[in-house]
Amino acid sequence: MSKTIICVEIMWREILNIDPSCKEYFLNFESLPGNGKSFIACAGVSHLSNNYQIGKTGKGEYFNGKQNDSVHVHYLISTNSGAGKITLDSGCQSILPNTILLIPAGTPFLYELDAEHWDMCWLLLHDCPEYEFIHQLKAGIWHSDNTSLLYQTMILIRDFDHSDGRYQPDIQLRLIEVLLYQIEQTLKKPPTQSAQQQRFQTLIRNVTKQLKLPWTVGCLAAELHMSEPQFYRLCKKETGKTPMKLITQARMGYACYLLRYTNYSLEQIADTVGYADSASFAHRFKQLYQLSPGRWRNHEYGD
């Protein structure tokens, strides 16, 4: 017993050994639109060569220099080309192209370059209720048709992170929604919601993609073939908010993103998030944030 403990302590340690020739692009979902940050703690696209080793004890990750506040995450790696190698308690295994590597939170591991190069993307998924089912899965590698899709979507998010244009935020938002869907499909998440809950969540996702439309409780209820009181109760049960408060929150959240990360005028932002004019938009914005949109934008730029 004691020998096994000593062996594990020696093997499972924090390792960060990266050759200068390795190129990695990190994606900060805190600054990207949508709710990606609720599910993804960190992610990136990596082009690796010469030497690359990442070892973890399974005790959690530290982000933003917060050494006293570890975050438990699940590792998801999609390999595009080249090869790596993963070492787990169960032994070593090659990581080949068109494969998915999953390491549930709390699992100690060592993965490393095992060829001349290794092109892959990686995602550190929050150990949140939506990904609770991952604990039921074993750490391991499998071939998946979604491998190239995940990699390509990550490449697009990376590329649009560098671009600057009127439609950049909308494109980024859609790409992140696609990425979250691909993650769910890749992991084959078992259904945990009733058919009614699934239809409700699909409707809300569609609403957030079309904030410009004049949504009302009546038209939302009609989408689910329900009466307005029935839909009102369902929305309160699922989100804790009334339907219009939920939509207003989505509109204002996207408006904040547009104010901070684009040069849109107030008229453009008002139109994009579904207000007839900038005055109506500014009035509602100030009610929520106690600042006019212009002052809020200046305050954010001042930070």
C-alpha cells in the first residue's frame, strides 16, 4: 500500500513543459458574446512541435493568478493531425488524428507530444450541473466524426477574434452556440429534460438569436402551443424570471457587449437588440444600469 502511494505522488505532479516553437492561441470566453463562459473555463488552438508536456494532479486549475481558488474542469481535446500520448492510472495510450480525448474533472494525467507535430484544440469545461454527466464517463480516447467539426469551429472563433467588422459580434455569438452544441453531441449527453423543457430551451435560444423581433408573451406562448398563463408559469419555473424580463435581460446583455466591443452607434445598437429608437433603448438601459448607454461605454473604455 505505501509503495503505491509513493509511486502516485511521484508520478502525478503539475508539469508545464512547452518548447518555444509551440504555438498556442488562447480563447477568452469572458470577453466573447453569448454564454460560453458559463460552460467553458478556458480553451485554445495549439500547433505543437519538439517538446510539449502537460501534467495535472486532478486537484483543480488556477486561473487569473488566483492561487487560493482552484477550479475543477473537464479536459476535452480534439486532434486534427500529428499525435500525442496520454498517461493515466490505467496506462498509456496514443492520441491520433480524428480522435477525442476526454479527461473528467479530478483525474490525474500526463499528456505530451508523441510525433514531429501535434495540431489540436482543447477545451476546459466547467464542472457545472450541465456537465455533471461527464463524471459518469471514463477518461479515454475514441474516434468521432465531430473531431474535425470541433477543430474547424475553434479555428473560426480564433480567426474572428482577430477581425473587426459590423457583423463580428453576431458571427462570434453564432459560432459559440455551434461550439456548445458540438460539445454536447461529441459527448453524447444523455437527455435530462422533458420534451416540454427541451422545446422551451430551444425557443429561448431562437429568441436570443433574433432579439430584433418584437417578441411578446402571446407570440412566445403560441410558438409552444400554450396559453399565455401557461407559458408565463413555465418560464418562471425554468428561469426564475418572467418572459419579458428574460428577453430584456438578453437584450441588455447583448447591448453591453456591443457598447464595449464595437463602434456601433446607439441607434444601431437599439435597432439590433429590438428597440424602435435610441431614446426607448437608453431609457430602459438606464433603468437597469443607472447609467446612460453613452456613459456606460465611456466608463468601460476608461477601465
